[in-house]
Amino acid sequence: MAPNPVVLDSALAPDEVARVLLRSIGRGLAPYLTPWYLRLVLGKSDSPTVFGEVESNVFRLRSGTGGMCTPNFYAKCEPQPGGTRIEGYFAIGPFERGSLRIALIMVLAVAVVGIVLNLLDLMVGTHFTKDPDIGLPLSVLFIPFCFGIHRFAHRLGSGTDEGVLAFLESTLAARRIS
């Protein structure tokens, strides 16, 4: 499993857990993905605070009030005597993971172009850049900075979201075991 497992026990049957979640969560785009001009025109809606996807015995939930690095709760339901055992973990969502990869590749490509252009200016004197003595170290330092921001976003997206856990505890009549 993942580094931060969460186990919940619910008094509801596994089929009932899926039905209750489907009634209680929002589906579709999280509010932060809705364009700002639509939010401005439509105003504040009474949308659910938790969004996600529910299949028969697995689900993924995320807080609707967070931003791009809000953790997603991935879980599976297993029947047990007297209810359901919900085992899950928090991790960054698939859309966000893909966006971070694309952004990292693009920014690293720009840094590599900066390094190449600054090296050409220093060695050949092509004058692509204004001050290669400063631009080259900045371009080189930009690479670990990008990896650090990428790692920070992943760590932020893998933390525990107490709001989602509180939602599960109240909606599914569940109690946290670990």
C-alpha cells in the first residue's frame, strides 16, 4: 500500500457504502477546475464539499475546497462481520500528477535551452543572451529548484486530508482505526 495508510470501519454494508457515497459526493470537475469567469457569473454554488468517483468496491475522493495539490483518498471496501472495512491512502490525483510531469518537462527544457545558449555565448560569443556570466549559473541552479518544487507538490498532495476523513466518518458512520 502507500506510505500513509488509513483504515476505517463502517457499520454499513459494502453495497450501501457505495450508494451513500454516490449520493453524498459531487461528480465531475472540482470547483478549482471551473474557469474563474464561470464562477464569477454563476456565483457561489451549494456544491458538495467532497468530489470523487465511486465504483463497486473502490473509490477516490478529494476535497472540493482545495487546489491542485489537494490529496486524493484512494480506498477499497471489504465486507467484514458487522459492516465494512475501508482501507485507503492519500496520494496526488492522476490529473495533477500528469500536469506536474508536463510542467516539469517544459521547465527543464527551458533551463536546458538557457544553459546551451549561455554556453554558446561564453565559448563562441554568439550574443544570444545579455549576460552569460550570470545566466549560466542561474540556468544551472534552476534545474534543482524545479525538482524541489516538483517534490514539494508531490509531498503536499500525499498528505492526510482531515476534511475528507471527517466526511467519511460522518457520512458512512465509520470510525478510524489507523
